[in-house]
Amino acid sequence: FWLKSVARYLPPAWFLDSTHRASLPSTRHPPPDFIMSAADLGLSLQGERTSGADVRSANVSAVMSLANILKSSLGPQGLDKMLVDDIGEVTITNDGATILKQLEVEHPAAKVLVELANLQDTEVGDGTTSVVIVAAELIKRANELVKNNIHPTTIISGYRLAMREAIKYIQANLSVPVDALDQDVLLSIAKTTLSSKFVGVDSDLFTKIVVDAMKSVKITNPDGKAKYPVSQVNIIKSHGQSSSESVLVAGGYAIQMARASQEMPTHV
């Protein structure tokens, strides 16, 4: 193996004979007085390879460490976290997705939970802390089952079966159509969701804005089911004013434009 590798680095005057010995047809290049190893040729791979129980234990430790950071921020009574970045900017929040975005997570298994929280925040907008804690606990319990000589494929199949049964139970006993909820219930749900956001101090104002905005984009499918497309609601940010001056333009359209002159009217 090393002889074939050395042949790549030999000058054009060198060649290999039938006995696989290096011979020199001319005296232009002197013969080598040493044998080059694979490491000298740069063919060795530096690093360590781990597998089996050590990798599983490392993954569980990283996931549980991330879950322990968010565990104290769970619920309406959860504690706020003060995060300081490299340039000294301070962020105070108890929102799971915001905390995970500020953390510099490098472990591959922990990064999966960060992506899971971001997906939950994008699709639902709430429950980012809960989804990380539940996922971490499932991974921890799965590792205990693996230690009891249960194959990971069997564990995954059991988790998927439990997921289907849980969804079936929730749809049959716990889920309530939005059309059947009163205005006060919708306001309470929106207020609970906004309690961990930066607009939580003005929750009374923003809960009404959120509920009215979602009702204004309600559409009914041909099969009679109502849908509330969140993408139909746009947010325009205006600097220099307080968040308490936010308003909802129901059924209208707004364009963010600046006044070209101070003499232009402020209202149309």
C-alpha cells in the first residue's frame, strides 16, 4: 500500500519494476534513504472514533443539560433568563426559542433540540420550552430501555404507536373547535401565549389585536371547515413610538412609507 502511495510523489525519472522495487535509470535524482510512511504522506486521519454506549451517554447528557437550562422557565410562573452576548447586549426573556437562539450550541444532539424549538415557534408560536423538555425526557427514557437490551427500532416503534394513540385521544376528548369558543376564552388563550413574549406588559392591548386579526382572515373551505391562515396577517414596525400605540387595520392594507416632506399630511 505504501509503495503505491510513494509512487505518486516520486519524480518522473522514477518507476517501479516488476518486482515492485524502486529503480533509478539515471543518476539525476539520488535514491531515497528512507521509507515514507502513510503519516508522512498525509494519508492518516487524525481524530477519535466512538460508538455504542459512550455516544448514547454523551448525547443524553447534552440533551438533558439543554433541557435543565429551560426547565426553570416553564409555565406562567417561570423565571426569566438574562443573556449577555459577546458585544454586551442584554436579553431578558423566558421564551424557550429566544433562549436557544442566544445559546451557542455545538453538540449535534443538542442542535436537534434547538431546531425542534425553532420549528415549534414557526409552526405554532408557543410551547417551545415544553417541546424541548418532553423530547429530552423521551430520549432519557429511551436510553434506559436500550440499557435493558431493547433494540432502538423497537423503542421508536413504541414511541410512534404512543404518539398515534395520544393524538387520537386528544382529538376525541380534549380538542375544541375554535368556532365553539367564546370571545373571552380566545382572549385568555392569547394572553397566556403572550405572557412570555416581550409584549407581555401590554397583553390586554395585544390580545385583542391578535384575536381580531385572526378573525378578520378567517376563510371557509369547500368542505365547510374554517381555516385561519396566519400568513395573511402582516406586521409593520414603526420606530420612534411606543408599543402601546399599536393599532389593527382590520380589512385594510398598510404600506410602510416615510414622508418626503414635513408639509405632507400625516393622515389620509
